[in-house]
Amino acid sequence: MPYITDLFLPICNSENGDFIHLPFQGALADQPYMTMQVLILIQTAYKQVLSDKAEKMKAKIGSGRTRGHARRRR
């Protein structure tokens, strides 16, 4: 049996975690309930990781700019 991440990663957009397509044929209502619950749980965790990484990058860039501007003013 494949890992659930093997099912999640090919069907989602790696930049934001949104579903590109569904794992099975049909509309959202036609998807197996438990499969979608697990995928949505993984999607939520994936989006949180992306958000945390973005915040760390903003903090890193922000702190770097402050020091960079201070050097230029001297």
C-alpha cells in the first residue's frame, strides 16, 4: 500500500498546497470520505509548514535589510 504522501504530493501544487486535481474520478462529493479527510489534514499541515518557512524568510530578509541600510548610511 502506498504512503498517503505518495498520493498527496502529485495532486497538489507544491508552492501553496492547493489541490490541482482530485485523487479519483468525479467531483469532490464523489471522492472517498476518509481519503479526503486524510488529504485535507495533510494539506493543512503542509500549508502550515509553508507559512512557517515564509515567516522565517521574511524575518531573515527583514533583519538583513536593517543591517544593510545601516552600513550604507555611514
